[in-house]
Amino acid sequence: MFKSLLATSLICLALTGASAQTQVEQWGIFEVALTGPTNGNPFLDTSFFVRFWQSNDARQVTGFYDGDGIYRARFMPERQGAWNYSTVSSAPELNGKTGTFMVTNPPPQDHGPVRVANTYHFAYADGTPYKELGTTCYVWAYQREEVQAQTLQTLATAPFNKVRMCVFPTHNDTNEPPLFPFEGKPATNWDFARFNPKFFQHFEQRILALQKLGIEADVILFHPYDAGHWGFDRMPPYVDDRYARYLVARLSAYRNVWWSLANEWDFVKAKQESDFVRIGELVAYEDPYHHLLSIHNGMKLFNYALPWITHASIQNGQAVENPASAEMYRDVYGKPVVYDEVKYEGNLSRRWGNLSAEELVYRFWNGTVAGTYVGHGETYASTNKTSTNSVVAWTRGGVLRGQSPARLAFLKQVLDDAPPEGIEPLDKWQNPEYGGQPGKYYLIYLGKSQPSSWTFLLPSPPMGDGVALEDGMTFKAEVLDTWNMTISPVPGEFVLKRKDAYFFTDRDGRAINLPAKPYLAIRIKRVKYY
Amino acid sequence: MFKSLLATSLICLALTGASAQTQVEQWGIFEVALTGPTNGNPFLDTSFFVRFWQSNDARQVTGFYDGDGIYRARFMPERQGAWNYSTVSSAPELNGKTGTFMVTNPPPQDHGPVRVANTYHFAYADGTPYKELGTTCYVWAYQREEVQAQTLQTLATAPFNKVRMCVFPTHNDTNEPPLFPFEGKPATNWDFARFNPKFFQHFEQRILALQKLGIEADVILFHPYDAGHWGFDRMPPYVDDRYARYLVARLSAYRNVWWSLANEWDFVKAKQESDFVRIGELVAYEDPYHHLLSIHNGMKLFNYALPWITHASIQNGQAVENPASAEMYRDVYGKPVVYDEVKYEGNLSRRWGNLSAEELVYRFWNGTVAGTYVGHGETYASTNKTSTNSVVAWTRGGVLRGQSPARLAFLKQVLDDAPPEGIEPLDKWQNPEYGGQPGKYYLIYLGKSQPSSWTFLLPSPPMGDGVALEDGMTFKAEVLDTWNMTISPVPGEFVLKRKDAYFFTDRDGRAINLPAKPYLAIRIKRVKYY
């Protein structure tokens, strides 16, 4: 596991109150920490910016007050080599400090932040494909320390490479937490003008812990599950903005951060769509690295066409009930589509929380061959009332009890083996079960049908996209049992022969024998490419 | 049938060369026709505008040259009472002419232009609901006179209230036409600086003929089916713009005009998306009445979120294979969704042209309960080589041979009986077969399932939309056989009792007996409302 230099250096800086770093790895964090004024309200009264530059690249980073007289500014260098910095502040002791440092090769586990790649897909900044496979642990950071440790232990062996997590506590899944984002007392006596640095220090550690596991943190800024209990869902707009700025200042240098403006934004009663547009524009502007940024819907889709939204983060269980539907939002937005909630594997009476594992895995595969990404969540009510998590376990973290994660690990293997440019729907309106890259790689998901054979048939893109198929091209095939997690190679090779305007078949008309079970997939690879 | 005064007055004006009208019906056409210069190029050299006003309403209308020295400006008054006008022109004989006229009550058949109503639906300007049910006769205006007459005869008894029709001819479905929109000779010798008034005079008559039948004309400005034969798909941008302006000047006073910027816009190889944005903005700006305006896709959706696009005119056959998918674009655009092409009833080998009538009607019903609108088209290859239409009959017009129009007439009756505000999906992600208006009217489409009974069950909107259901409310039910076109009332009344968080059932647990056939629907109306 990747042990970062970062945590150590952060501690050093906090103790010394001055920057001692002279080098940092690419996409690591270079931090300028200085001792400054403690009188008045340092969160509001003192401005602190640091400008970083090298040759033709310059970034201005907003600093933040971290309590105990310490001001910090964090920088994630995206290029190697020598960098310079210079501070600007309304406080003389924070102003005009300069320095230089070297940005070195990243360690093998550090691929940089995740970006949009090939329109509908993702890749790390160094070009390594990122095949998104997320889960939801909304309030794991609010649980007791041993539950948080258990969550990390679970995630270390789970297939997930993204976790959706809330900054604010949720009323139904959280006991009164020991730490809150603001100073003051619940619920009516918050000092919204003062953040609680201890809360954010802890939250940052959670993000860093995920980073060490190779997991992206999809940080959720707002949600409706406060329902007025603490009032974080109904703060004045200027407090929302200040909170968003402070969060971006603190977190944006963590390479594994994504921004999710809200969970179920339209259920946040005290906010309008225009409020989230304002906050979203603010985050997009303030974040010097342009981390992935989206917002998650309840019943009403957000306008994901807005230019600052990098991908669609959608709740819609029915959309992944077949690949044809799953694909539709790709056509609309021309951006990656992530179905972050498609209902959960569990046993709750509410209909969003009682999918079978089979059904959830089925939805993942439908989304996959449609060129989209699907999210996991688990909602088994605990049978043990004295356990650390009495209800809706995985929202809080802890252990996973479902049957889907093992199958999603299998899917993850398939995704990691798939073309780096991503899986595209190949015949979206006619044969949506075909995903892949034309002429190279095909993944055909047979869903709930239970065929005993499958006639070899490849779609010839009617619009001329991709590598054109030709008579004589050779392919190899495998049968994937997506539930039982087996891969069975089909003997021999398939040689193409045009069938009609829409399809090529094997020149000998070969079919593939199948075990007449549901949840099968066929994987076909061009011999030349693989 | 409505015999307009209009056609007569148009002829008078053309003969006298001066406006003699003193009154016009609301949403009719008041025309100012004047004799002006014939030297040079009247299409380009002479500007001609007419300003119309009454109290607090004023519109500027662009005139056009109609050949033979006649300049016309057409105005569709949207308010009754006295109106004034005054002309402005670069030619002295067309400048400074003034007059007044009265706008009278419209006749019963004249409800004005169709507008968007209730976000996802349509209504005429006078508030009368317009339940869209369109068909495609792309090049009927290019056929021989007797075929055109036959087409109108067919439409007079068909259920359709909208026809999609192209201005430009299509290469595969049109013999060399007697009239073209431009002066000059096919294909390389067009005079793009001179329109052919005779072509447009004829085209207008076709629009007026549809108007008399109560049919909207969805006028398609561009399409890819020229394929360079005449070159209308690859004119220079300034010619495209001039053509769009001329078309708007001539046609926008016809109340039954809709603008469709293109059919299968993304297949028009010589144009980019930005070209259609430019042309669309131009049409939206030039049209004083803001007729419905959209653009139809091939494989790539247009950005229907653009503010000047009034509704989404979508090709996507698979979207209406189930109501859940059909609904998805509503969520995205917040505008009416019209599936103008969902494949055609016919027997062609191409897969877009061989739906069974059952399948096409099935798609209409899926779209209907999802709160969207679906379009018809027919593509039976003629078996009679000497017939007026050798292939793809209905694209050219003539007669309809399919089995779907009768069933669509039945659907039209159901739509006309439905709530005027339109059918909304009532449980979009869970039970998409439920359309209607909560607490008042339910239309439940059972599709291809063949149930022998249906347990009375009404969804209780989880988000609190609409009229809340309560125990004790009473409803009556009918069984609709959408294929055999029968409506069978169910004896007695159903009295609500809450079942669980999501549903109300009948207090006696009653079910409705069904004939175990496909394509059934249940219609449920609240006793209080109907």
C-alpha cells in the first residue's frame, strides 16, 4: 500500500508553522503553512493566497485558516520540475513569502486526478484508464473510529474505486457527531462565521485514507437528509458560498477528490436549482485543478449540459433495466454518464432499498455495455440490534454483507481487460446488448434470457463509425458467466463473412454453445489486436 | 369543412396589386400587396417591411417579392379589434402606405396556432388542447396533382393532425419536379439569388389545404436526401439564411405552420451543428409569431435545451419500446417530447421500415402513457409497378394501406377524451405503465402482457405531486382493447383504501377481469370529475 510522504509533511508543517518542503511528487501536495494573526475572526478577516508558477504555467491557490494561528495553502503540482511560489495576504506576516521546490516523478501508484477521457469515459491524468466502479458510504466519516477503520478494511478488498461521501451528517444515519463543520452548538447556535478546523482535519484524513487505497472520494457538499435537524440544509446563501470556498481551499489539492454539489438536490427544500448553479459555478471557478464536478438528482434531473458539469451523476434505477435506456443520456449530454444510484442491494421495505444482488449486478452489466457507469450501494437492515450499525449498514460503512460485490469485482476484471478507450454501444437502437470498440472488441450481455446457443454475429456500424468490419477478419470468443464469475474460452476462431446490410457472421455459420442460464455475456476479441 | 375566405382574398390582392381587405378573422391572414420595382433583382434589391399595431401590441412583418411586380407582406393577427399598418421600403412606391382593418371573431374551426402548454403538452392559442398525432408525407407536395389530391382525400379521413413535409425534394422519392424553389436549371445552374414564386405559391396552397383539414404542417427546411443531386443540401450559408428568411416571410402568417429545421440533421454532410444553430436562431428571430420550432435527428440528438427550441422532435425507435424509456427525454428537456420517427409500419428490408402495425401502435401507446407524443409513417413497397407510387408510398402521399391508422384513430379518441392538461407519467421509474392526472384520470397500458385480471391499484405519488389520493375516493374503470378498438365499462365503482406507502387499492380488493390478450389498457376516471 502506498504510504504517502504527505501525511508526515503535513504534520511537520503544522508544528513548525513554516514551509520546509523542498520537493514533492507530481500530483502530491505542496503545502505552504505560515503562522498568522489569531485576533478577530481569522476565517473572515485575513486574506491569504499563494501564486505558484513555472515557465508557462501559473496557478493561484486560495489559502485557509486551520486554527491555532496556522494558515495553509495547498498546491497539487500537475507538472514536474522546479516551481516557485509567492504569497499575498492582508496580514504582513503572511505576505510576500517566496520559495522554490522541485516536483519529482510520481510513485507508481500515483496516476494523478481522474479526468474525462474519450467523451464518455474517464482516465487518470497520466493517461491510465479509470474504469469507474463506485459505491456509497455517505456518512462513514461520522461513525465511531473503529467503524471507520473497519470501513477502510472492507474497501481495501472490495472492487470499488470511488466512494460517495457527505461532508454534512445525515439525520437518520448519524448519532450526534463529536465534530461538526462549524463552531457552536447544535442546532440553533451555530457560528456560521467560524469553521471547525478539527472537523476538516479529520475529513481530510478520510480522503487521504481512500487515496491510499486507490479510491476516489466523491465529496457531497449538500444533501436533504438534515431535514432541519442541524440546519446545514438551510444555511443562508452567503454561508453556503463561504463553506464551498473553504472546502475547495482545503480539499482541492487532494488528487482523488471529486465534487458532488448535492445528493438528491431537488429534495433540498430550501434551495432552488439556481442556488446549485451558483455554487457549482463557484466551485468550478475556485478549484485550480478542475476536479470532476457534478450533482446528483432525486426525481428531477439537473441540467448536466451546463459547461462546468464534467459528467452526469444520475439517479435512475429504471434506466439501467436495459442497455438501450442506459445509453439515452449519453446521447443527450455528450459526457460520461454515471448512474450513481440505481437502487440498492438490500432488504428494506422502501422500494429503493430491496434489490436482489442478481438484479443489481444485472443493472451494472446493462450500464456497462451501454457505455455508462453504474454505482453500488447496500441497504441490509441489521438483524443484530447491538451491532455498531443498527440499520442501513453500508451508508455508514462497516462491513459489506451483500452478494453483489464479488460479482462486481468480476466485472471490474472485465473492465480492466477491456479497451482502454472505453466500451461504446455499438448498435444502440437495434441491438443495445452489444458494447465494445468496433472491429476490435465486443462485449455482448445476454441479461435475463437463458439461451443454449448464440449465433456468432457482429454488427456492422451503419454509420461507418470505428474500424470497418471486412470479410476474413478473425476473432476469438469467450463465454462469461457474470453471476458465477467464470470465463470459458470458445475453441477455435471465427472468420467474418458479411450477412446483410447490418451484420457480419462467421463464414461457417458457427454458433456458440451456452449453458442456458441467465446473466451470460459473450466476449469477442479480434485476433490481430489481442 | 372549413372554407377559408383567405384563398379568395389572396387571389384578389394578387390581381389588384393593392390591399382591399378591411377585415380578417383572428389568426387568419391580412395581406398587404403592392406593385413595386421589377428592374434589377427584386429579391435582393428592394427592402419591404410592414409594421402592424394596435394599442399595446406591435409587430414588424418582413415582406417578400412574389414575382410579376407584386410585393406582399402577410400578417396573422393574434388579437381582435382594430389594427393599423404602415409600410417601410427602399422603393418609394412601396413606402409609407398606411391603412386600418378589423380583426373579427375566428370561425369555430380556427383555434389559432399550436403552442406549448403545461410544459410537456400542446394547445391551440385559444386554449383548446391539441393532442399531437402526426404522420410523415415528406414529399407529397412534389407529386403529380392527382396524387396530391388523393393525399388530401386520405388525410381528410385519417386521424393525423400534423404532417411533416419537406420544402426541398428528396432524390429517391421524387421524379424531376416541374417546379423548384430557385430559378435556374438543375443541378449546377441554379440562380440562388432568385426564388421561384410559383414554387412557393404552390407550396403555400398545400399548407392551406392542410389547414382546411385541421392539420398542422411541420415544414422541414433542410434534409440530407438530396445527396448532391440538386445541391440544396450544400448551398452556401448566406443562401441558406436567405432561403430561411424568404420562407419565414412567406409562410409564418399561416397559423398551422411549424418549423422543422431539418430531417436527420446530422446526416446533412455539408452542415455542422453550428449551422443549424445559426439558422434556428434566425428563424426564431424572424418569425413574428414564434411558431413551434424544432429539428429532427438522425443518430445524434440535437441540443433541444436551447431556448429557441420549443419541443424535442426526436427519432428514436427504441425509446418507445417501453414507457419508462419514452419518459426519459422529458426529464432532460422540460419540453414536449415528440417521437417523430419510431420506425415505420411497412415491409421494406431496411430495418427502419418494417414494423408490424401492432408494433407501431404499441409504440404509440407506450409514448402516450409516458406523457410524450409519437409519429406515424408508412413504408409499404408497392406491388404494382405501374401505380403512381412505386415505392415507399406514404412518403409521397397517396393512399394508406397499413393497419395502424384505424388504431391510431381509436387512440385519438382516447386522447381527445383525456384530461385537457395532458397525460403525465405517474410513477415513472417504478410503474411506467401508469399515465394520467393524479386523483382524476388514469390510463394504464398493459402492452404485450396478456393478463386475465388486473388488481385495482393506483399509485400514490411519493413526491406529493397532483391531487392526493385519500381513502374513500370513488373511481369507475373501463377496459380498452387498443388493437380491436373496443371500450368495455367495468360494472360498479372502486372505492380507495391505502395499501402501503406507494399504492391505494380498492377497499374490497377488487380486480378487473381481462380477456388475456395483448395490447389492453385500463382507463380509470374519478367519479367526481367525470
